[in-house]
Amino acid sequence: MGRRLVTVPMFLTLTALATLLLPVLAPLCWTVSFFPGARGALRSGAFLLSYLWCETIGIVVSGWLWLRHGLPTRGSGRRWQRFLDGNFALQCWWANALKVVAERVFALRFTVFGAEALDGPPAIMLPRHASIADTVIPMVFYAIPRQIRLRYVLKRELLLDPCLDIVGNRLPNCFVARSGAEADIERVTALARDAGPNEGLLIYPEGTRFSRGRQQRILTGLASRVSAAELERMRAWTELLPPRPGGARALIKAAPNRDLLFCAHTGFEGASHFRTLINGSWIGADIRIRFWRVDHREIPTDEAEQRAFLFTQWDRMQETVSELQRK
């Protein structure tokens, strides 16, 4: 609660200030966009303002849901279920709104391959993570069209986003530290164990967004802990971070009858953070996405074999990313 006393007023204030100062900020962003490396300044400004408004609307609607349902108690009662339904609808709106805004502001083009993999019972989803924008892909292309409620495993740093904090903690999700502490693994296991028949699970195996610097730091840290052959294999994942197997294995162990759904994509790499949006790499970008599904009966049960299996899928992830970049 203490965190929200800071983040909620901060986002509301930023939205108000950015809106009031728009007559000044828009010409400034337009002027800056003529400088090398800043051609996306005007569009980035428009996207950031839209993001702030999505946050503000989300905060207001989440408050309205809280009041409308009379402070419901967690459980299986009808009032609690209506409260969850309302928050799930808000989550869907928020994710789709950000996708639509980005699509229009930056003139993005989306192409999906392997859509047939999305058919079938809700799965454990393991996507690539390269940008702030790719987090909407699972919701927009999987959860929303198929009305699957995804249970997310997310890093705790995202709690600084008030919408993710408020709605994400009302819905069955799990915010964990990237260290893979035992207590967090137990929470991930519990998240998967009681997932319903219309609920899927999602974790980003890399743990955080890809960057060249981060990749080098991770590989340097792993150099003394893995074999030379395994380190060389990781270096071949030129567009990926090495997966952290702990969380994925916990989900698989707790939900052994669920297929795995992998998601590779390209097009968002040029701006992995809000601060790099200004470079214009998203303008007119082709966002290519490929899904593939692995039947749960093909997943090994032994932990060492599961780790090897995940690494094999990461080989495929790298190959798929390279293939999509060539299209």
C-alpha cells in the first residue's frame, strides 16, 4: 500500500502535467525529431502521453471496480468472481489499448505465423523478452481472442507500474525476484497448481529484457559455473539471454498435463526501454511473431533432462528469431 501512495499520485500528476503542457511539448518534440538519433521524438511523445492516459484510466476504473463490488473478500463467492471478471476485462482493455496506440502512432505492421499452435487447451507460455512492447503480445494474440486467463509470473520491478500493481495483484499472478529464491519458486508452484481449465500460465524464461550489455554480463558471470561447451552454446544465442530454468520447471512440475507454447518475435529490438524509443527504430517496423506448441507428453520429467529440453527449445528460439529477421 505504501508503494501505491507514491506511484498512483505520481502517474496521475504526470498525466495532468503532460496534457497541460502539450502545446509546448509537441513543438519541442517535433523540433528534436530533426536531430540524428531522435527522429522518433514526436511519435514517442505521443505514445508516452497515451501510455500515461491508459494508466490513469486503469487506475480510475480499478478504483471504481473496488467500490462497485463492495470490497469483496477473496474466495469463490459470486461477488468475488464478478470482481475478478471486471479486473480481467480491464487488463484486456489496457493491453489492447497499448497495442492499438503503438500500432497507429508508429505505423507498425503485425504478421503472425504458426497461429494454429494457439488452438487447444490453455498452455504454459514461454515467450522471448526483448522490449517493453512485447509484453502485450501474449494478451493481444492469445489470451483475448481465445478468452484464456493468463496467470503471469513477473519480476517485482514491474510493481512500480500502478496498473500492473493494482490489477496484477487482484488477479492470480506472481511477482518474483529474478534471483529465483526458494520462496518465490514455491509461490510459482502454487500459482500453477490451482489454475483452472480456462487459465493459462506465462513466464519469461530470460527473466528480463534482452540487451547486448546484459547478455555479456550474464555470460561473464556464468563462465565459471557452466562447461565450456554449454557456454559456447549460450554465446550462439545472439538475440537471447540464457533461460533461467527454475521458474519454468516449477510450472511444468505443478501442471504436468499442460502443453508448452513458445513465442518468438522480431521488430521491437531497437527500443527495449522507454528511454530508447526516441531513436525511431519502431517507425514503420514489421513485427513478426511465430508460435509453436510442444505436447506435454514430450516434456521430460527428470530435472536435468528438462533443463536440456529447455535449452533445445532456446536453440529453436534463436533459429526462429534469425529466420523472422530475414523475412
